[in-house]
Amino acid sequence: MAGRIMYVKPGCPYCEAARGWLRQNGLDWEERDATVNADWKSELFMYSPQGVVPTIVEGGAVTIGHEGKG
């Protein structure tokens, strides 16, 4: 398992941009679709109370949203 988890929802253009950025930078991640797993949805809302995707969790750092940079 990667040390980086990205919470996503289908059809999210910001999630796709984050995927591209992670790939471009050679970074590994585990993807969790918050719409298909109740536990993952709960985790997403724990990190992002508004449920914003993508939410990326790595160690103790949480990044909410994606603007094309790290």
C-alpha cells in the first residue's frame, strides 16, 4: 500500500488533475472512491468535513482539493 491515499468521486475533474500530477511526478497512491465504500466516505468526511475531493492524506498531512501543484 502506498503511503499516500487520495479520496475521490467519479467524474471529478479535480481528481483527474490530481491523478495526472501524481503520475507526472512519479508518485504512488492508493485511491479510495468515497461513493462505493461507507468506511471510505466516513474517512473522507473526517479529513474534509465538507467532503471535498480530491482529498490526499500522506502521513500527518492532509491536502484538500487540487490546483495542479503539490
